[in-house]
Amino acid sequence: MFENIKIIKKFDPAAKSYLEIVLCYPGLHALWLHKFAHLLYKLRLPIIPRLVNYISRFLTGIDIHPGAKIAPGVFIDHGSGVVIGETAIIGSGSLIFQGVTLGGTGKESGKRHPTIGKHVVIGAGAKVLGNITVEDHVRVGAGSVVMRNVPAGCTVVGIPGKVVKAGDIASDSVEQMLEHNQMPDPIAKVFSVLLEKVETQQQLINKLYEKQQLLEKSSIEAQEDDRFLQEFIHGDGI
């Protein structure tokens, strides 16, 4: 409980006091209510855990199934529209923004929701779907759709999500976890590469055109020389 308050104070510059955090952060309230619902869920009580979940969703706008396993120290920032499925697992120190879905991909039974490692950042509106593992220190860009396992320290963006930066095992510092403006832009990189290739090909075409012009000029001069020689031989040039 207190770890969640500490992580909010650490990562949210808008948090002015602990009292403000306790009273005004729906992500914190949703996690507290989830702990209670999860306890009832493990006791196999019928209906009541889902009822607590329903009340929590009504109050906070965050839908966390009672069966989800969430470690201490998770921060759901703003949280509106966040959906976390029954078999989802979230490691400590992870940061989840509004509109995130940790969902399934079908009606399969058993483990069907993602496992999120420690100190993972999942940007606003991102969807992480299926029984996959997102390992420690991963950053998922806003609006991305991730449906495959992601190795530790990677940055994933796009639809479907692609690893655009690998092997960056960062610390859980505020600066590194909140630098969303440092997300690579794979589309811009692709266009940059394509533009470079187009420019290179245009240069080659220009060179070939110049060579063709020289060849045509040489051919015309050769034809004129042949015509002059033929005229001379047949007496026209005497």
C-alpha cells in the first residue's frame, strides 16, 4: 500500500503532498480496491470479488479483474480506460498510463493475458495482448499494439509493435522512465532511408543520362565523318 504512494510521489511531479496522493489519485484507489478484491478472489468467494471490481471501475474508471496479480509499487497514472485481464501479472515499479489494455486474444483458457516485468513503462493507449512476456525495463510507446514477447531493455513502438531499440537495461530513474520524447521513430527512419536511396538512384540516372548524351553526340559525329568520307571517295568532295 505505502509503496504505491511512494512510487507516485517519485514519478509524478504533479503530486504536491502525500495527502493529495491518498485523496485524489484514482489509480491508487483502484489498486487498493483490487488488493481487497484479489484477496476475496483467492478465497474463491463467488460474485463478491467481481462486485468490488465493478464498484472500483465505477469510481475510478479503471477495470482490473480480481484475478490479476499486481506487485507492490505499481503506478497507474491518470488511469481512465485502463483494462487489466484476469491472468495478467505486473511487476513492481511499472508505470501504466491511461487507456492501456492488458488483454487476451481469444477464448482460450488458462494463462491468456500478458506478464509484465519490473520497471516497465506502457504508454497511453497501448495494447499488450495475449499470453506474452514483456521483460524488465521495457518501454512500450503510446498507441502501440504488442502481441509478441519483448526482451529486457527494449523499446517497442508501432502497430504491430516492433523493437526499435534493444539491449538498453536502464535503471528505474525518473528521467529514464519518463523521457517519452526520446522514443525512436521507425517510420521517420524508414522514410529517411528511402529518401537517401531515391537521391542516390537519381544521381545514378543523371550520370547515365549524361553518358547517353555523350554517346549520342559521338554517334552523330561519327555518322557525319562517315558521310563526308563517302562523299569524298565518290568524288562529291573533289
